[in-house]
Amino acid sequence: MLVTRRIVQLTDCHLFADPSRELREFVTWSRFMTVLQDVRQRIPEFDLLVMTGDTAHDEAFETYQSVRGLLGPWIEKLKIIPGNHDDRRFLNDVFPETSGGLAERITFESRWENWRAIGLDSHITGQTSGSLGDEQRAWLRTRLQARPSLHTVLFLHHPPVLVQSPWLDQIRLQDATEFEQLLRDHPQVRVISCGHVHQEITASFAGGTLITTPAVGPQFRPRSEQLEIEPGPPGYRVLELHPDGRWSSQTLFCR
């Protein structure tokens, strides 16, 4: 029997080894804890928990250990990919069971009856912008060609589209053109969900729909020339993948 699959996406937690440390006057650990409690209460059943980058603002091993300890029984459902504030080596060390596919990148693929989720690694060491690179795009092409009948949702940190904030547009996905050309040949990719911009955006991309998810950490003010904080609660996204290929999505805020 085909069933609807549910994915919870958290992004841009920006946590520290010191749980009391603030980021732009926000204690990010308290926001993370609030989101986890909200998920427990409002989304008690889901198939996958995807964290799309900038989990640890300080890129510290201890921060990832603390995250793992809090996620508890969700570890079996967890997939985690890096953002520009993450340390790929520490992610691999603390969450060895969550990724696989490429030796130099953290990727994942989860399959169900007629849907699959693929996670991509856009992290470039020492840079705030992102790139998938030739090898990872070739890997993605191989995965999409292998099962062209599966409806697909992609996750990555850096969005490949302009978000009308000049400072953010400078640090988006740098090989967006090559990524778009790849996806044009694979219409089974229905939706691409990103983090990085700390706000919700919906756009068309390569024949599909691109969405960005609000941050667990501080939100950014949309359409700003420079980084500005938008006061507001932490948020996350829930995606529902229906058996007939339809999908729906909801952004939830913890008020």
C-alpha cells in the first residue's frame, strides 16, 4: 500500500559548544530546543529528519556531540548535510551513519515506493559561498538516470537562485548554471529545498519548484542590502510527498 511520506527539515541552527552563547543577541540553543519540542508535539510521525547545514556555528566537535545527544531516537531517521559554517570531518565523525555516496562529500539518498530524497553537499572549506562541483553533479546525474520513474526531492544548503538581497546573492551556489542544466534533463526532480538565507522563498528552477526554509537560528530580513536581522521565532519545514506524485509543504513557526 502506497502511503504519504513526511519529511521534517531543520536548517541554520548556528549552535555553539557553550549553550549560553548568543548569536546576534539570540541564544541559538534555546531556539533549537524549542523547535525540537514543537516537532514532538505537532509532527509526532515522520519518515525523515533532514538538517540542511550550518548546524554548528563554531564548527566544534563538542557542538555536534551535543546535537546527537539531543536527537536521541530520531538518529535513525536523521540525514545531515553541511553548510558553510560546518566542519565536514566532524560531521562525519559524529554522524557516521547518516551519509554516504561520495568520499569527499556528505550526501544521502533515501528511497520509498515512488519517491526519494537526495541530499547534496555544497560546502566549500573556508568560503561562505557554495558549489557542488563536477564530481558531485556527475554522481547526482547517475542517481537520477538509474531510477527516472521516482519522484525526487533534493536538499542542499546554498540556493541556486537570486533572493534579491545583494549580500546573500554573492554567496549563493556558484555553479548554479551547471546544476540547472543537469536538472533540465531530469523532470522527476519536483522540488529543491535549501537553507542558508534564513527566510522563506519560493521560486521556479529548472522546471521544478525551489523553496528555502526559515532558520532555527535568527531570521534575516528579506531584500536587504546588508545583513539585517528580522525579529521572529524559530521555524522549520514539513514536506509531504503523496503517492500520486503531488507534494505539499508547510512552514511552521514556534510562537
